[in-house]
Amino acid sequence: MIEARHLTRSFGGRCAVNDVSFRVERGTVAVFLGPNGAGKTTTLRLITGYLAPDAGSVRIDGHDIGEDPIAARRRFGYLPEAAAGFGDLSVWELLTFIGEARGLSGRSRAGEIARVVRALALEPALHDPLRSLSKGWRQRAWLAQAMIGDPPALILDEPTDGLDPLQQQSMRGLIREMGAGKAILLSTHDLDTAEALATRVIVMAAGRIVADAAPGELADGRGRLGGAFERLVEARAAGRA
């Protein structure tokens, strides 16, 4: 469903993403786990077509993001890191705009807006301008726009960022539920989020994938990923991974 092949991207002579390949199928919540600066966000931007790779390719449900971007983008929803913009629009106006961009109108658009508003409990903020919202409410609004049209794949960059503990719990539950029928790729540096959501863990460090496995293959006896994560990142930093 989401397939990256040998993705490479440099900025000013520094290689941010180095020969990254993986595939995420439906029914999978693949968690990109890595420290800040590991290349997670750059990789997601390459996958969504926001950035063009220096080398490599991406296919979403069989559509190449470089050769057929419109068809590929119809197949996924995207929550960018620290989502912002459209500050003068209300949440309802943002969702209406995204619905129209996805070709929805009339009752079908209204039904989709109602569905995502209900799923994310957005009703109290529905008619408030985005710029007036707290970070947590804004994050939920931007996740809602990614869900419009019920795309078969979701690409989520730090989806629990800015949420309080109760909101994080609710968000994780929603992502876990959606993961039963979608291909979900999300990035985080939060081990708790990774442990709560992942059916697959992709650890990234210094622009490379250093592990790609089921959580049980990496976790310790208590189900924690911290030990394996630290070893993998440190080994990569030392040039051993």
C-alpha cells in the first residue's frame, strides 16, 4: 500500500535520508521511531510528494507519487508535523475545503465532516478560527482533515504532539481502531506512543533504517522499547549499525 524504494535526499551536502526502503500494508500501524534529526519527517515529506527525492521512488496503492501524483494523493491523508496554516478558517471551513479538494459535495461532504467531527469530538471548536485554538485542538482539527474521504492510507507526523494525557489516550485509541483496515505510517520520538500503537516498528537514526520488526522482537520482557531503541541509535551514531 505504501512503498518506499531506496529513498535518498540531501540538503546542502548533508544526507538527511540515505537509501531508505520499506513497505506498509493494510492492517498495519507502522511507527517510525527515532530521535530528533533522524530523518523521519523528511522521509514522510518524500513519501507524500511534498519533497522530491534525489534518488528512489514512492508508490501509494500502486501509484507512483512522482509520475502520477494526483492519483497517489487521493489514496492517503496526511497530518504534517506541527500543522499550521489557514488560520482565518474555522475548523468547519477547513474540513469543507478539504472535502471539496477530494471531490466531495452536498450530502457526501456533509456526512464526511460529521463523521470526522464525531470521531475526534471536535464539535465544541467547529466554528472557531484555527488560529484561536490551542495546540491540542488544532492538532485534532488537522487530523480530521487527513481523515476526510476515508482514504486507505494515513501518513501522520507526530499525531499526539501537543495533546494532554486524556487526549493522547483518545487519539491512540482512534488510530489503533483505524489501523485495522488502513495502512498507517506515523512518526514519533515518544516511546509510549510507539509501544501503545505499533504493530511494526521502524527505527531510524542518522538518515538510515537501523531496525524494522514487530514490537515483540525489539521489546524487553516488560514490553518496553527503550533499551533496544537506545542501543540501535547509539550503534548507528558510532558507525556500527
